[in-house]
Amino acid sequence: MSRGPRPSSSRRSWGTDEDGCSILHVDMDAFFASVELARRPQLKGLPVIVGGSERAVVLAATYEARAWGIHSAMPMTVARRLCPQAVVIPPDMSAYREVSRSVMEILGDVTAVMEQVSVDEAFLDVSGARRRLGRPTVIAERIRSDVRRRHGIGCSVGIASTKFVAKIASGHAKPDGVMLVPRDATVAYLRELPVGALWGVGERTEAALARWGMTTVADIADSDVATVQRAVGRVAGAHLHDLAWGRDPRPVSPVRREKSVGAETTFARDEHDMGRVQTAALDLTDRCASRLRELGLVARTVSVKVRTSDFRTLTRSRTLPTPSDVSRELYLTVRDLLATVDLGGLPVRLVGVRVEGLAAASERMSQPTLDEALALTDDDTHAAGRGADRVVDLVRSRFGRGAIAPGSLAAVGRSELPTTISPTLDLS
């Protein structure tokens, strides 16, 4: 859900010269909400919010809901108060991931030089596809047509000579549009923007620039680089000065490496029972570990986040002696970190788990077969844990995640990940 600053003429044409404009930024419009509307066409035209319980936050909202001031990350209680007539739909992450996978396949058919940056957006370098598919604007319309025909949802496309200008342009093209910023019009286009439109400028950086009298991109461009560096630091200052003049040499990188994997949950009521907090953390850790194994990665750092009833957010992290994707090993660290959090006697509103310092799983960490895992000694807990995880992954791949889930915490101290298998599950 884009809330970035826009120039006063954001929807106007900036020219038709497409030479040198080979980079596209494709961004799905209100992605989660659009997927839900495609499944529930009777809701089109109504304010729709995708979000969880009253204590959760807005994940997506239709443009009809945004007209009421609703935006992503807004507490659901605030969103409901702003627009009490809105239709609220609980999120279906599996459906969104499946549509995302299909959309990325469409983009991959256009060019192999495609960099997915989130579940609903990607950069494409179409310089090698122009002879086959035509001009960038023609390619953009083809993408939008294919996505709408296959999934019934819209997307907006920005076209420019650099990644960051293409991204800004796609936001200005929303909803359901295309914006081309010719290479020769780049600086003029950027000069109309506030500083918050530049990559890397958050509230703190924006305030620091404002103290030096820089509130627009034009102000940064017209200042000497030393002044910008004094405002925000040497590296950041030089970078922002380059962006203000449209200089961004970063290419579209087809391989995107995950930097972290995380999950969190907000309790329906503030939770006083730390046993229940640990149970929730166990499930979150298991989800993170499963995702690591799916991606073929291991993590070196484990972090926990706890938000208390007064909205204080407390974090703790620890570096593992050896990178791991074993659910039990990661959870033991999570459990220890939770024990170090001083709640000040307050109940817990939210708990989260995140693993970072990711690297490719090495061959020496190969998983044993089920027979090998069962034959291991109690001392070989790491290998046994990987064997147990493999069984869990196999069952879930066949019957779904709900078929096997974390169970009693009492088993965590043993070599296997505690799990509960549905008694009605047919494993034959």
C-alpha cells in the first residue's frame, strides 16, 4: 500500500521518448485486498480491509477504504472507527503466496532479468526483450493484461532509466496505471517531489534535512554535497545527492537473497501467562525454521520481540555458535531470550520471532534419512533434530501445515521437536 509523496502532477505524461528506459517496476494494487475482491466480486466498490482481530493491524485496504484515511499498519481499532461500515476480511496468506508465485511467473516470461523485492512487487530490465515484445510501454500493458486475465487483479507499472525512479513512478501511476519517466525528464520529475520520496529517507532523516532547509528533492539537488553530508552523514548525504540528480547505478539483480525470516502474533487479550507466550513463540519459531528449510538457508542470529500492554516493544537477540535451521535448536534460544525480557509485571500484547544472518545450508548439514534419524544416539541431538524436522516437513508437504503442529513444551528438552499429529490423519 503506497503512501509515498507525489508531485502535484503525478498522473501527467512526462514524455514519450522510451530510449534508455529499460527498467520497469511492477507493483500490485492493494494486493491482498485485490485477491480477496477477485474471490468475492460482490464486494467491489465497497470499502474493504484485510486484517486480523481488533488488536491486529491493517494489512491491506481497497482504495474505497483508503478514502476514509485507512492505511497499512494502522491498528484495526482505529480503522474500524474511521470507517465502521468497512468489510473486514481475515488474511489468507497461502492464497496470497500462490497468486504472487503465479504473477512472478508472468514477469519471468517477459525477461529473466527480474528481481522480486516483495510478495507483490518486482523490478524488470527489459532491454533484452524489446526486439521480441516491443517498447517498454507495450510490455507494461502486456503484463497488466496478463495479470488481470489470469487473476482478475490490477497492477501499476513505472518505467524509467533507473530502479528508484521506476519505483516512484509506479506509485504515482496507481491505481491501475502506467507512468513513463523519460531519461531526459528524470531530473525535472524528481525536483517536484518532497525529500520523503527518496529511497532511505524516513521521518528522522527528513527532519534532519529540514533543519538544514531541505524539504524538496530540488533543495537537495541545488545544495552542494558537503551540506547534505553535514545534515545526514557522509555516506547517506552523498547517496541522497546522487538520487536527487537521478543517478542510481544499481542494476536489476535476478537473485534476491533473503535477509531475515520472521513471524509474530498479537494475542486476543493481553496475556499474563508466560507459558502461553512460550507456546505461541514455539509455533512462531517452527514457522521460521520451516521457511528456512524451504529456502535452503540456515540462520546465525535469533531475535525475539515482546510488546507489553503499554505498547513498549522489547527485543533480545543472540548469535548461535553454529548456523541452524533446526526447529528445536532455534526454539531453545528463543525460550532463553524470552526469559531475559523484563516485563515489569505487565502482560504481553504481542510476541515475535526473527532469524537473521542467513546463509546457504552447507552440504555438511545434510539431513539424515528417517531410518538414520531413528538410529542416532541421544547425544547426536543436532542430527536427530534435523531428522525429526524432515519428517515434519514431509507430512506437511502431503497433508498441509495443520496436519502436524508444535505440541507440549515438555518435549523441547528432548532431542525431538515437540509435535502433535492429528489423530484422524491417514499416513498410508
